[in-house]
Amino acid sequence: MVRRGYREQGQGLIEYALFVALLLVAVYLSLQAMGLSLRDAFTLVYCGISRSNACQTLFSDDFNNLNAWTIVRGIWKTQDGKLLAGPGEGRIFRDLPQKDYVISLNGAQLFQGNGYGIFFRATNPNAVNGYSFQYDPGYGGFIFRKWVNGSEISPPFAVAKAPSFDWYSQPRNIQLVVQGNTYIAYVDGVKVLEARDNTYTEGGMGLRTWDNSTISVDQVTVNSVK
């Protein structure tokens, strides 16, 4: 009787473990279908129960139009709920009153060319001062650049080479944390580059293309970090 009880108990634990595993698979597949990562899901749950300012959305755009942006140059349009840009040199900006924030690009794809960039702490769009993080196969990696009076300063002040990275036609989720003098970039939840610079302390965000690059972006959001 005791041996049978242990056997039944063990079978029950196995069935419970299988149920949990199937449930986790179902949740994962549901998140994939909605275009959410596990990190996105955790953030949604956390923001639902937390009063933290870290969850305050400062700006969000699903790209039904470009009314929220200032187009300085280049080819920018929306189509089927996506931002399409390029080819050629392009710059587009969004003003932000906050100094510190987290920029997220969801479903960002590079189809051809040498890359694209995210402006941050950007002022004076027509002759921009600020920084850019660049998804930059032309340079062979991820970089942070400084901008002065509309010109990028060489060399970049931070570089992370990525010789085996799959750059093209892959939807990427890019996250850029801007806090104080520290800037951290993540690609698909993986930290790829961190840098520090004290030149610019405030300003908005933007996007850029160059050369023959063409890109699409599903969504841009900007959240507060404190």
C-alpha cells in the first residue's frame, strides 16, 4: 500500500510538471503571436502593479501617420502601421522635455545599406547637437556618436564590433537607456554597448538613415527612467 501510494504520488508530480510545461509553452507562443517578448510581458505586469515613474510612457507611436515628428531630410512615410525610411540620408526628430528616458524600437528591420541610428539628447534638429546610437554593419558593429552643429564627430566615442551578427531583414527590438552621463544599448534584450559622456544633458530623440539604407519600424516608445 505504501509503495502504491508513492507510485501514485510520483505520477501526480509528473503530470503536474507536464501541465506546467505545456502552460509555459502556450504562454510563450501567445506572446510570440502578439509580438511580445518575455521581458515585455514582465514589464506590463510590473507596470500594472507598480506606482514607479519608471513605467510612465512619455511618447508612443504606432505609425498611423507622422504628425508627431519633425522631418528634417530624407524619405519617411508610413505604410500598414509601419515607419518606412530610405534610401539616402534621412533625419527625423521628436522633442522630449525630459533629460533621462528609455527609447524602445520594436520590430526594427534593416533591409539594405550600412545601417540606421537613434538620436538622443538631440536639440536644434536642422543642425543637430546630441548623440546617436547606431546599428551599423557599415562600421562592423554598434557605435555611439556625438553630433555638433549637424555633423557627426569621428571617431565614435564607443564601439562594439560584431563581426558575425545577422544585420539584415531580421526584426530587432532596440532599447536605449539614457540616464545621467551613461548610455546603454540593448538589442533583443542583450546589452551590446555602454558609454559615458558629459557633453549633452537634455534633448529629444530621433532616427536617421544614410547611404542606401532602407528600414522599417513597427513602434517607437519612450518611457521615463525615474
